[in-house]
Amino acid sequence: MDLGQELATALSVAGRICVGLVFVLAATQKAQHWRIFSGVLANYRLLPRALVAPAAILLPPAELAVGLLLLSAQLRPWGEAAAIALLGLFALAMAINVRRGRTLIDCGCGQSVLKQTLSWTLVSRNAGLVALLLPSLSFADPATIPVALSGAAAGLAFFVVYLLFNALSALPPVDARRQRFA
């Protein structure tokens, strides 16, 4: 395996690890707070009222299944395709509401402690997660142990950056913080 192929394979592993962890985290947090999540989902005003509760119940197990498929690299490329479809659907729902001017609702991304309101930044974040999965759609070569470990370490690092991004984007604007302490 040449260096370019090793790098592509490591990026493939990294993307699956990072996005798989994102889905597992989101699924577990939504499942823990599914009653609240049902309200968050209703706030998007995209589903008929009768479908909100079933969607709120079905989404966490679907996200968990997709996350586990990505982490285990089973059923490739179906796990990646399902993750890309869900991320695209979530980005579309956010974009529709941002376009409508409805930015003060919780994104519902699963971070119960870190409420994030809708923004183009969150839409872009989902696009970035999709981009992380693209190498794994193209490169299905089995990785050597060093390449797999490098990819796993990079995936964990990407996941930590994702968590940091979420924490920073959940902070109130600087002006709001100044008013609180004034």
C-alpha cells in the first residue's frame, strides 16, 4: 500500500470513528431525554403533529444503529450512506428553519446540557461530518494495524474537536455574558 492509499485509508477510519461516536452520543442523549426531544422535534414544524412522537421514539435507535455500524465497519458502505442521509436530513431541517428566521429553537443534536440554537454554522457542521465520511465511501481496502490505529487516533481527535466546537457554539454571545455580569 503506497503512502497516498495509507493516508486515504486512515482518513476513512478516522471519519467512521468520529461520526460513529457523534451518532452514538446523540442517540444516547436523545434516549435519556426523549420527552424533551419530542418537543424539540415538534419545534421544527416540519412533521405533522401525529408523526412527531413516533419520530422522536424511532430516531435514537436509528442513530445508535448507524453509529455502531460506522464504528464496527460492518455493512459498508450502507452505514456511511445512512449516516450521510441522516446528516443531510438534519442539515436540511435546520436550514429550512434558519431560512424561515426560526433560529431560537434548540437544534436537538442531543447535547442536553449544551443547548444550541439553529444557525448556518450548525448546518455547516453537518456538512463537515458528511465530508469526514466521504473517504470511506471510496476506500474499502483493509487497513494495516498501524494505519488502522492512526485512523482511530485521528477519529478520536476529530471527535474531541467536534465536542469542543459544540461547547463553544453553545456559549452565549460575548455581549450577553457581559450583561449577566454587569
